[in-house]
Amino acid sequence: MRFLIIFSLLSEIFLVVIVSLILTYLGFLIIRKKFSHEKLSENHTIASYIFNAFIIIYAVLLAFVVSSNWLSYEKSQENVYRETTYLSNFYRDTRFLPDSSKKVITDKLINYTRAVIDFEWQTITDGKTSPEADIAFDDLWNTYIKIPVSGISNPYLYQVSLEKLNQASNYRRMRILDAEQTTPSVLWTVLIICGIISTGYTFYFTTKRRRIHFLLIATVVLINVLLFYLIYVLDHPYRGYSKISSEPFQLILNKFLYLR
């Protein structure tokens, strides 16, 4: 279902809404043709009590899933900010190095940042790292740890900067893992079943005016579909219109290029 999050936001919502309304209308025609208003209204009283109890449980479940996915989305965005912050701080701390080493490290850092923007932001949509970014980061790491400590004027600051590079590596791994996170299939199954049941109930709370009846059903369907769409988008933080931007990396790249 990745095709749902590759178009513009309005196109995606329009597609989801139209398809759901068409299916709902077909179901509505079948139910109203098979059952008369009198037949459907016989159990309105008892069905309303059951429906109210079900809706409360269903609403709590939806609220939990939306809240959980929203927090995960924010965490994914925060991991990007943290990675770029550590890279920026690492760059600042390496200013104590001799000019020859400083220039080499700056070039390696720029190469890695560019690789993330140009390559990894494409592969991360599939939860994968970029070979170019992998090579660039390994090159940066291996070059930095091979700098002779004896020639460094501030060994303590070297250790601190090495720790910041390590932290940037950790948040890079977390960023990749965030792209792979998905809502468990069993939870999607429960949500879909509950959504079908909530929609099914509305077919039996009938009125004699068919147009009004369909509009009431369509309202419930739209709420369900839009909430499912929201959960699906939040569950894929690096895909589609609402994906997390690579702008933080672009900002630090501009900084590195300007100060180089």
C-alpha cells in the first residue's frame, strides 16, 4: 500500500475518500434492497446500547494508536535533529586540530553529510542505509581515530569530540531503525475489524429517507478512513508528502561549506 503515500496530500486524501465512499454506496444499495426500513428498525433500541458501548472501546483504541504513532513520528524527527546536532558539535570541537588534519576531517564530514542528503534520504524510504553514506561515515571515523594523539595540543578535547562522533553514529542507526518501524499486523487487523463493525452498525440505524441515511453512514466511514490514513502516514515517517525533511542536514552542510 505504499502507493497511498507517494502522491500529494490532497490527491492521497481524495483517492482514499472517493474509493471508500464508492464501496460504502454499493454496500448501502445492497442492504437497503435486501432489508426494508421496517425490518431494520425492529432492533434499533437494543442495538443502540450495544453500539454505544462498542464505540467507547473503539474510540479508546483509536486514540491510543494515533497517540502512539504520533509520538513515534516525533521521536524519529528528534533523532534527525540529534544526529545533526552531534555532527555540528563534532565539527566545532575539531577546530583544535592542526590545519592539515582539520582540513581532511572537514572534507570527510562534508562528504558524509552530502551522501546522506543525496543518497540516504532516498534509500531510507525502504528502511535501508545508503552504501555511499556507509562508506563516507566509515571513512570519516577511520580517518579521525588514526590521527596521532601525540601531535594533538588538547587530548581531552579529542576524546570529547570522539564521543560526539560516536553519538552521531548511534543516532544514525536509530534513524534507520525508525524507518523500519511499523504498526504490528495484529493491531492493524483489530483496527480494520473494528472499523468494519462500526460501519456495519450504521447500516441498520436506518431512516425512511435514504439520502439522509447514506450521508450518516458516509460520515462514519470518512472518520474511520481518515483516521486509518493518518495512522498509516505517521507509521511511515520517511515516505510521502509528510515525510521528515533532510533540511537539518542541509543546514549543517551549508555551515560546513561556509566555514571551511
